[in-house]
Amino acid sequence: MAAFLGFWDRIELWLVPLPFALQVLIMLTVGIPLFLLVASGVERVADLLVRGIHGPVVPRSTEDGKEVR
């Protein structure tokens, strides 16, 4: 964790003195793909958890041949 915090401090010290517009451009360029990657990972984990809790949903047939969900 100390290595990550040291890395983040160096990035922050490099980013802070830049003009605001350049800061926003850099953060959007790096942030949007990173946020999309994190969001897709969270969605996959949530899907696995929901499937694990509910189990596979398989339609079953009634006597008249209609599917019941």
C-alpha cells in the first residue's frame, strides 16, 4: 500500500501545477477507460453473485404444455 501511495503522491504532485483545462483533459483520457473497466468488473461480480444466490432459472412446463416462469 505504501508503494501505491508513493506513486499516487508523485502523480498528484505532477498534475496539480498544470493548467486546469489540461488537468481535466488528462483525467478524462485516463479516467473514462479506467472507470469503464471498473464498472464492467463490478457488473460481472454482481452477476455472478446474483446467479449464485438464485441459481440457474430454467422454465418448467405445466401439464398443458405452457411454460411457467
